[in-house]
Amino acid sequence: MCPRSNRNVIRLLDLGLTESWRTQALYHAIAATMRIDSPDTILLCRPREPYLCLGYHQAYDATLERQECERRGLAVFRRRLGGGATYLDVNQIFYQCIAHHTRMPVVSRDIYKNVLGAPTKTLRRLGLNAELWDANEIEVAGKRIAGTGGGRIGEACVVVGNLLFDFDYDMLAQLWRVPWESFRELAHDALPESITTLKQSIGPLPVGVVQEILAEEFANAFGRPVVRGDVTVSEEQYARELATRMTSSEYLNLHGADTVGPAKSLKISARVWVQAEEVKVDGHQIRASFRVREHVIEEARLESRPARIWRGVEVALRGVPFNTWQRKLLQQRIH
Amino acid sequence: MTDSGNFHIPNDRYYDPVNHLWARVDSATGRIVVGLDALGLSALGDLVYVTLQPVGTPVRRGEPVGTLEAAKMTGDLIAPVSGILIGRNELVLRDPSLVNRDPYEGGWIASIDPTSWPKESAELIAGDAIPGWVKAEVERYQAQGWI
């Protein structure tokens, strides 16, 4: 049992396979009630049922197909932390670190460096060449293998993330709200090219083994003992209240009430984005979708009214800096 | 202007030392214009979202008046003074990177009609105290390896 008064000890809450609402609401409850003498806490868990989670500032209807989520019976939560919408299921292990802000660095990149050292080293111990890229992305061979997000909730500094054992690329691609279908196709293709999993990198792994290494590495990362503890009755009760709020229509529609259309930019990983653009050239209203890697176009799909075959232009746009695509398009149309 | 390393801190305003917000008195209206200072921005990184309560909302010093997000990390925007939220920089709400690009002029965030300015301004850093505070904060950030 982890003593609540010993500030040096980090409490480990192993929720195992649990209800989806507990995997989001419990860490929020622990963070919201944290005081300076509360134990810093790490939760490890996996959701029994798949669900979606919006980043705090995202507009639901710019991000996800609401009707498709409902049709598939997927719950949607809004977290109080940053980052993008995530599809979460049993094939992922979540880690959620909650520490009093006075016991964490002030600078965001150092907060991530502290916390994400543990999952990064866990992957290395599993034989993967994992590294932290762009402050908060854990990569293996240039591909994202985990999601991360963070924020300040009350007096707590919170960093959460997951390790992907496997990932349902097709499901996520169907749930995004997109401006047009060629955008969805590019985004769908970008997923396996930009995001990898433990199954792809190593093969099937027992969850317990990964979880044990992760707990050890958190103790190493913080330089403090990690001791198994229990969720308190008051934390559990407050989490139930928060779960109701986090899935309420009022909270899900908190931002972007005036949003009329889907977002025209979709982040696949820290390196890869899918972008939508519209332009009128020579009487053609063009809808363009781009897969952009580190500011350079990797793939382009163009469609227009009136219809025209744009294949040559699409090929010519590959390798072009994204911010110059219209200039290249104008050059190409002459030919 | 106080310069320390890469950090520029104008001397013509007040600073909340905890949350690294600046507060400047608009001499024409008596309102307090609020923004983030360079040290605070260096800790946060590039802003991607800023939200604010609606105009007319009463705010209290030390309590949230909005939210911020940078580097996938959210946080509250804390009011440095009490009063009524009277102005929101809509340009910043649409393009938060303006705060990083021009933190002391075009990147102002909110304006507040103050209710306790004489008392609360005494709790902020101003005038001759600014250079010493900036020096101490930069040294603290350096000692922690944050900059």
C-alpha cells in the first residue's frame, strides 16, 4: 500500500483491463483533487471497450464524423489535455502520470523529456530503436509508435500516452470528418506509413511484460520508488461524476460551436500531415489533397469541376515544398 | 526594456511573477491590457489554441480567464488582475501564433476593466524591480536547465 503522506513515493495504480470511462475519468479526478501533499501517481490501464477521445480544444464536428461514431456505438470523451483526437482500444496500454506541478519542470519540452523517457526506454528494452522526436513524439524507425498529450489540471501537471500493441487504421480513417473523400484516402494510406505498432515491429507481446518494464522505467525516470497503491473511494466517486461530464453533449460541444465544416488539416504524426486546399485555375475549380512530410509534398490528389485528368500534375507536385504548390500548379498547367 | 539573454521584457508595464503575464494600463481608458511575457512563452512553446471567457465575464486575480495550448500541453490563462473582461484580441483567438511573434503589442490577449487595481498592482512586479526579477528568473531557468 502506498502511503499517501510520503511525497517521495510515486503511487502506481494498475487498473488493468477496465471500463473505458475509468481510463479517462480517473486520472482527471486524481489531478483535479491533487494538493502539494498528495502522492504523485501513475496509472496503467487498457479500455475494455473501444472509444474516441477529443483533445481539449478540438471542435467535435470539425474532427470526427458524429453520425458514424454513433452508428458504431463508440463513446466519445473530451479530455482536459492537449493533442488530437484518438481512437483507443484494448490493443493499447495507457500510462497517465500525475504530479504536483512544483515537482515537475516548468518548460513543456522538459516535462515531456522527463515522463516520456520511461516509455522510450521501455521500447528500447524490448529491442526497438526508439527515440523522442520533436519534444513529444516517440518514434521507432521514423514512425510514431505512441500518442502523447499533457496539461495542467488544477495543481497537477499531467502527461498521458499510450503504447500501441496493434492499431485499427481502417476504423480511425472511417471516423475522421474530412472535407472530401480523396482526403480520406490519402489520410488512410498515411496511417500505416507513419504509425507503427509493437506487433509490426516485434510481433505479439504479453501485455504484462511490457507493463512491468514500463513501471520500472517510470521509477528510473523519476528517480523515486514506484509503489502499488489503490484508488480511493472519493477518487472513484469523483471520477464517476467527471465521466458523465466528459461525455455530455455540452462538454463535447464546448469548442467550435460555430464550426460548419471539417478541418482542412489533419496531423497523422509529428512529421506527416494531410492538407486540403481549393483553388480556381483556368476555369477549373480544383480540390486538392496533399500528404505532406516535413513541409514537402509526398503525394497529391487533385479533382476538379469540370472534370479533368490531373495525373501529370499530381506526379509533378511530389517533392515540392508545400507552401509553393500553387506556383508549381500554375507552371504545370501551361504544359 | 530589460534584456537578458534572448529575453526582452519591456519596462513600461507590470508583471505577474508566477504566471509570466504582463499587464499594461491603457492610459486612455484605464483598462488593463494583458499578455504573456517572453519567459512564459519560452516555457510554453508555440501556441496553437487560445480561448477566453465571453466579454462581460467577471474575473478574479489568480483565477482562470481562458485556456492555452502549446506542444500538445494545455493550461489555464490566469487573470493577473480582478475586474470585468472587456476585450478579447480576436486576431489572437484566430491565430495564436501571433502571441509568439509579437507578444507585447499585436499579441496582447485580453483587456480587463479593473476593480482592485491599486491593491493588486502592488502585488505585481514593476518599474525598478523589473531588471532584478528578470535576472533572477533567467538564472532560475538556467539553473534548472530549462533554457
